[in-house]
Amino acid sequence: MATSAPPEAARADSSSDDIDLTRASDSAAAARADSSSDDIDVTRASDSAAAARADSSSDDIDLTRASDSAAAARADSSSDDIDVTRASDSAAAARADSSSDDIDLTRASDSAAAARADSSSDDIDLTRASDSAAAARADSSSDDIDLTRASDSAAAARADSSSDDIDVTRASDSAAAARADSSSDDIDVTRASDSAAAARADSSSDDIDLTRASDSAAAARANSSSDDIDLTRASDSAAAARADSSSDDIDLTRASDSAAAARADSSSDDIDLTRASDSAAAARADSSSDDIDLTRASDSAAAARADSSSDDIDLTRASDSAAAARADSSSDDIDVTRASDSAAAARADSSSDDIDLTRASDSAAAARADSSSDDIDLTRASASAAAARADSSSDDIDLTRASDSAAAARADSSSDDIDLTRASDSAAAARADSSSDDIDVTLASDSAAAARADSSSDDIADTRASDSAAAARADSSSDDIDLTRASDSAAAARADSSSDDIDLTLASDSAAAARADSSSDDIDLTRASDSAAAARADSSSDDIDDTRASDSAAAARADSSSDDIDLTRASDSAAAARADSSSDDIDLTRASDSAAAARADSSSDDIDVTRASDSAAAARADSSSDDIDLTLASDSAAAARADSSSDDIDLTRASDSAAAARADSSSDDIDLTRASDSAAAARADSSSDDIDLTRASASAAAHMVRARCSAAWAD
């Protein structure tokens, strides 16, 4: 397989992808993918080795990033679960049911976020302030967004079926409660200090009760098929909540020397968080329920026991402590031990999941997954090795994060592909086939990530560095989440009918536009001064136009069963967008004196993004195809042409470089040119994948990968 010399060689079996990239000195990466599976093994640190083995119809991603940091992710069948922890001594636990997505991001120190998503729903829980927590619970086919940005504040939101509830708290000691009826959207944002908003929802609606004053208690009682959120944040206070069947109960106690106990009935969720010192929280979940017990004080231990078909997460972070967890059949058990010179051993029964993370130096973690289960083993200390073995129909994720590396991943049908690139000047492009999930995350500066998901799949594109953009497009019955947090960046996301589209832009001078078709949810957030937002919703749909910059105006007009978003952010620029019936057209013009025109045929998508000065990008998509053309360098042009029912992604990032990609029918072609004066040409045969990466200056690399059904492996 790969040697110390970094040859980028890829060999794909019939209808499968195999990418093996070795860029660091004295490192070796070996990858072996069976038929209809994906294997990505990336080793970027020196003197490290990563071995990955993926069986048929499974995905294997091995990425190892920072020392003393951890990320735990658990995905059920045909679902995605991403758990990213970037701050020290913080943890995020996420649990996704079948065919759902769960994203849990924790960036502040000593903070935790727990999220639970039901089937075919999305749950996003973002906690950015120190010592704050946000818990969110989404029902079937709904979205729940919980954003907490101020210190010591929390926002909880609960969405019923086919509705959206957004609760955003940005000022100190302020609260905003929003009430959404069935199949409608209601956004109520209160940003002034010392203000409170209370809302009362009828049956099959949402009820949010927020109490933030000192020495106060709030008790809430929710009827059946409703939600009750009781938050008590003052010192020496306790809040107890009791949820009936098929409801949710969230009890958060953050004051010192306090304890909160919660009991959830069948088919409900119970989250109990205890963060004060010398405290313990014990939780017991009934059948088909979830129980999360987090104990973060020193010299404490938390033990959790999950019944059948339930989830139990037990995290112990104090020094010289050990946590042992045992999961019954068809349940999940996560045991994390982060103290030095400690070891954690986990054993998962059949059809269950076991995650064992050991992050201290001179430690070893061994994991063994039975059939139809997942095993994630992450070792981040230096001079360590992580080996992962996934059985059939399972997923194996191993993360490696060193600098100047790139990872490209391609997922076949009914598989999951996660590609994370955090080093500088790197890019990751990922393409998921039908009924699969593709996650592309680019965190370095001047990088871009484009992701495209087919029908009934999920596409998440995150761009957090400055001057970067991420565009994501999800087909029908899928979810698209686009998060842009850096300054001067923009993210546009578009979801088809019966899907959810969430576009969050948190940096200054940025804008996000999101549009959902009928029977979907659309969220509009305006945070900048002197701005106006106008939205026009068609029958039983929502249309949101967000304007966040000063003295700017945005107008949006949606045709029948179509979406049209026109955003003009640069000076002296104009953007015109016209959407045909049952199609989407997004035209973004961000540079000065530039114009971008996009025209989408019927039942197709066209995204045209022009970010450099005096540059133009034209994209034309055939019927039932997608065309994404991104031009990020000065005086460069990229043209992409996609045949019917195919995808074409052409990224040109270097100066005076051109990349041309041509994809045959029902195939994917990804051509990335990053070095100066270099050209890369890639040609993919039918039902195959071709990835061509050229990164050195004045060099030309051509990769020709041809998939044959009867082809044998050649080492």
C-alpha cells in the first residue's frame, strides 16, 4: 500500500471509492475498500500510522487531530451523527435515531451540549459561551435550533411535527419565547436586557417557560403530545419537571450545590445536567427513552445503566477516575475517560454501539464491534496508533488533524462519508450518492467546501475560516445545514419540498438566505443594525429573506412551489435571479462591480458564486442535474458542465489556473487545482468516481480511475 514517499494513488473496485493520502514524513497509510464501500485513511502527523479496514457497504474514515481533544460520534443505521469538541475539557454527546441527523458542537471551555433527534428530523445544538448549556429536542420531521451566545445564558427550543420553534437569547438576562402553530413558523427574538417573553401554545404546539431571576423557580406541566421546558438558572434554586407520555422534559440546574433529578416516561427524553462541584446526578431511563447524565466535578463518579432499546451516556472527566459502562442489546453506551494514566475498556453486545476514548499520554484504547454495530476508537496522544475495524453494514470513524493535509471522500449508495479538513490552504470535496450522507467541513483560512447530496440524503457544509464560503444543496426529502461563522463570509442553503433548510450566519457583515418549499420550515434571523427583512410566503410555505448588513435591503419573491433568493451584498452590484416553476435559483454577488447571472431549468438547481474582483462565473445545469461553479482566485475562471443526472464540481483556487472537469452520465467528477500554474484533468467513466488532486507548483497530475464490475484489487 502507501509508503513513506507520498504517492497519491487510488484504486477503486466496482462502484466503490478508495482514497489513500499520505503527506507527512515517515508515515504510512493503508486503506482497503471492498466493493460498494468507501475507505479513507489520512495520516498527517509524523511517526504515526493509521490502518483502516472497511467491509462491504460501509465507510471508514480515520482522522486524528489534536492532542487532549476528543470527538465522539454515533450514527444509527442510515443516519449521521457528528460530535465535534474543540475546546479543552469540554464534551459533547449526540445521539441520532435512524434516518436522522444530530450535530452537537461545543466550542467553549467547560460547556456541554446534548442533543437528541428523532427519526427523520434534525437537531442542532450550539453552545459558544462559557459555562452555558443548550438542550434541544426535535420531533419527527421538524427542526430544532438552540443557540446560546451570551455568557451564563441558555435557550431551549422545542418543535412539534412539521413546525419550527426558534428561541434565541443574545443579551444578558433576556429571554425570548416563540410560539409556532401547526405547520407554521413563529420567530420571536428579544435582545434587550432584563426583558422576558412568555408564550403559550395550544395542544400539539410548543410551550417555553424561561425563568432567569435569582431565587426563582419555574414549574411547567405539559399535556400529552406537547413540550415543556423549565429552565432555572439562579443560585440555590431547583426545578423539577415531569413530562407525560410522548412528551419531553428538560431540567437544567446550573447553580452551585444543587441537584436535579428527572424521570422520563416511556417514549420520552430526560436530560439531567449537573455542573456544580461535589455533586452527583443519577438518571434512569425507561424503555425506548434516552438518559444523559453528565458529571464534571472533581473526584466524582457517575454510573448509568440503560435498559433495552435506550441510550445511556456516562462521562467522567475528573482526574484519577474511571467509568465503566455496560450496554444491553440494541442500546448504546459511551464511556469516556480523559484523566492521565487511565484506561477504559468497553464491550458492546450484538446490534449495539460501544465508544471507548482514551486521550491521556501512554494510553491505549481497544475497541471491538460486533456485526451491525459501530466502533469508534480515537487516540490523540503523540506516538500512538489507532486501529479500527468495522464489520459489515457498520461505520468506523478515525480522525487525524495535522497541518497541510486534505481529505476527499466519496460515499456510495446507502453509506456515510465524513471528510474533515482543518489545516491551512486545504480543501475537501465530498459527493454522496443516493440515500447516503456527505459531510464536508473546511475550517482553514481561504478554503471552501462544496457538498452535494442526492435525494433522501443530508448535506452539511461548515465553513468557519475567514473569507470562505460554503454552498450546500439538498434534494427532496433531505436536510441541508450550512453554518458560516467567520467574518465576511456567506452561506446559502436550499432545501426542496418536505425538507428543512437552516442557514446560520453569526459573523459580522455576513448574510444568510434560506428558503424552504411547501410543508417545510424556513428561519430568518436579522441581527445587524439599520437592516430590513421582507419575507413573502406562498401557500403553506415559508419564505425568508435575511439582511444583516447596515443600510441594506433584501427583497424576496417566491413563485408557486418554487424559491427565488436574490442577495446583493457588495457595493454597486446587482443580482438578478429568476426561478422557474418547481426549481431553485440562487444568485450571490459579493465582489465589487461584479455581476452573476444564474438560470435554472425546470426541476434543476443552479448555484453561481462569484467572490473575486472583476471575475465572472457562469453555470448552466441540464434538466434534473446540479452544477456548482466556484471561482475564488483573482482573474480565474471555472466552467463546469454536468450531463443529465450527474454532478460536476469544479474548484479553482490558485492564481491563473484553470480546471476543467467533464462527468459522464450517472458519474461524479471532482477536479481540484490548488497550486499555481498547474492543471489537473480528470475523466470518470460511467458509474465511477474520479478524484484528481494537484497541489505542487508547476506540476500536472492526471488520475484516471476506471471502475469495472469484474476488476480485481491490485496492491
